[in-house]
Amino acid sequence: MLQYSVYCRVCNGYDAVKKHENRLNKNIPDNGSIRLLTITEKQYESMRILLGNYVQADTPVSYEQLTLL
């Protein structure tokens, strides 16, 4: 696993990408890292979603709910 969370931002053109890259550079965590991947709309359109088989055991059997009045 490369990351715990993924964030996506749509930018109109390369200038907007550079602007947000500069913002990220100013906010890099002291003990962390940021990976920036820039893709074109055409590349994004070619994305594929791969799904596994649904198994009944994957759904929760029961849950508890706490209601405060």
C-alpha cells in the first residue's frame, strides 16, 4: 500500500496544476510525504474499476445503535 488516503482535484490547465503543486510544497508534513500525480482527461477516461465477487458474509449481521435524548 502506498497511501492511506487519496485526494483528487480537477484543474483547468497546467497553470492551475502548478499553482496547487506550489501550495502542496508549502504544506508538506514535517514527518510525511506527498505524492502528486498529474494525468490528462484522456488518461482518466481510460481508468478501469475492478470488482471482486460479492460474498454474503461481507455484510454486517447486526449492529448496535445508541440514541441520546
